[in-house]
Amino acid sequence: MIPVQSQNIFSEIEKQKNEITQVLMELIRVPAISPENGGEGELRKAEKLMQVLKPLGFDKIEHYDAEDERVPSRKRPNIVAYYYGEDVTERLWIITHLDVVPPGEKSLWTVTKPFEPIIQEGRIYGRGSEDNGQSMIASISAVKTLKKLGIKPKRTIVLAFVADEEQGSTYGIQHLIKQGLFKKDDLIVVPDSGNENGSFIEIAEKSGLWFRIRTIGKQTHASRPNKGLNAHRIGMEYASALDKMLHEKYSLKNDYFDPPESTFEPTKKEKNVDAVNIIPGEDIVHFDCRVLPSYNLEEILNDVHRLSEKFERKTGAQIKIEVLHKGVAPKPTDANSKVVLMLKEAIKKVRGIESKVGGIGGGTCAAFFRKIEVPAVVWSTIDEMAHQPNEYAKIENIVNDAKVFAHLAIS
């Protein structure tokens, strides 16, 4: 049976449904795209968020901006808001990110434009709605509810809204860690992955490797290919051969992870020439690799270079490999750590379901905590629409996740 206090909390969160919806839509309207992807960063969205946070009466709100000369404001904002608990020494952190990925091919957005959110059938559509606006609003709703009802949490609850998660977190959570904000016994929840019914708790991630392949040939007129060296053809052949080699050599499966195998995906393709009758002298493609922890990233990179050298000898082109991101998977969070057990109990009490733990291929802020031996869990209730056209967040999921966050604060 759910205690009366919890029933009151849950009822109050339900009453906020319309307000929750409107606030999320306001935030979606403000793009927060990294400079790597042609954006101006997160400042405007952070300013909009502060308009939401200030009236709520947090005990303390701090700003930890990271310097970044690539954006007009020259800073990447990180906001940390505290609501003190009965035990001020124990802290529950809920960490969400301000930045979003670019819309992608806009013609694929058939429900609405990426930054013009709408509601249809209980879903809020727009870029950043699920990733990570849904959990951002759920965490705020949980604290707002406790404050409104005059309920002091058992432990201090800290909401962190960070920059740069989509591009490696250098200006976000890594910046906050360098400030010495976190303690070994902090309880870290990163609601940035999950499943449809909220039964999956992520405690492990794969290693991540991103690299850029630049193939250099010789540009010429398309009618005289013998006068040039087609970098596009060679680049495609190399990328195809690399894709095949990596999947065949690193093919082990581990059912602890979803998906269970390492993934090696050619993704971004950069523009080469402006006209169809020009043979390109340069071609650029990117790979995104999510690798099981049992494999060594240096060994994979050595294979990438060996194959590129083979293609250089065969074709006469130059193939240059630039590593954009390399993150070795840290040791998983202990399945019996306090934050895992607390979250399991909260899910059972609020949802009435048993949860399971496991690993994912995606990368989240939780990995940086595991590297400094601070236990962290990743959890939310999502349909996994992140980075897709027609991204949406279910209003029901926002409300139900807010209930779980509130229960974590008072349990």
C-alpha cells in the first residue's frame, strides 16, 4: 500500500500535467546545438530554464560556465540547483543535459518542424523532447511538488542541467567533475536512457570510438577520369571494406548489453564537390563505433590504420584517420550499490514492477562518474526516439518518472 504522503505527492504531480507540458514546449522552442554541429551552444536555453527555476524557491542555484570561444557568448552554461534535505550530507543528484542534436533531414519531420513543438495523442513532438527535455521537466516537477507540499526530502536533492553531453561532455559534466562538486557517496541518477515501461536500469556502457576518414585523390573533369583520382570512389570502397572487416573481426556478443554486439557504423558524410561533372579530389566520412568492453580500442585503431595503408598502396590516394572521440568503458556500477537498490525499490513502489539491470551501447554522463568510482545509474521511461525525426516525449512518462524521482528523494 502506498503511504498517504506519497499519494499526496503523486496527486500533486498529476495536477501539474498541463504546466509540465507547456514548460517543455517552451524549452523545445529554443535550439541548443553544439558548435561542432553549427550551433551557438546552450546559453539561450539555459536563460529560459532559469526563468522556470527561480520562482520554485531552491535553497541554492549555482552556475558553472565553461569557457568556449567557438560560441557567441564564449561560455557553455551548467546550472546546479539544490533543495536541502533532512540529511544535508547525503545528496541525490539528477543530471540532465541542455544540448540537443541537430534536426537531421528536415523533410523527414512530418508531424511538425523540429523546434515548433505540438501535442498529438498524449505526445509532445519536437527535437530534444525525449532527449533530454522529458527528464529535465520530470526532475523539476518532483522538486516543485515537494516544495509546494512543504515536504523536506530525506536527503538533499540536487538537479544539474549540463552542457555538451551530445559531443563528449568536455564543457558539461567533465567540467563539473573538475570543480570537485561530487563525493564518493553521492547518489547519481542520469535519466538519459531506458525502455518503454521503465523496467530497465543501465549500470554499464560500451567503449566509444568516433573517427573521421579523409580520402585525398586528385580533382578533375568527370569526362576525363584518367586525369584525376576519384577520392569518392576510393573513400566508399575503403569505408565498405572497413565496415566489413570490423564486424567480422570483432563479432563477439554479450547479452548483458543492448544491443549485445559491438557496432561499427558509417554515419556523417561531408560534402565534397558542388557539381555532378566534377570528380572529387577529397572525400570525408565518419564512423561511430560502440565497442564491447572486452575489446581494446587501440587494437581496433591499429586495424583501421593497417587497412588504410593497404588502400593507399593499392590506389595511390592518401587516407588520413582523425580520432574525434575515444572513451574506454569504465567498470560497471555495482548492481548492489545503494543507488541501484534505491531505484529498484522506487520503481517497484511507484510502478508495481520489478526492474532489471544491464548495459547499453549509447554513451551517457554516467560513464564519467564510474571513472572516478562514484556509482551512477541511468534510468527513464522512453520510447527511444532520441536523434530520430519526429522525436517525441509521452506526457504520461514525464509524470510517472517525476513520481519516481520524488520517491527517491523521500524514501
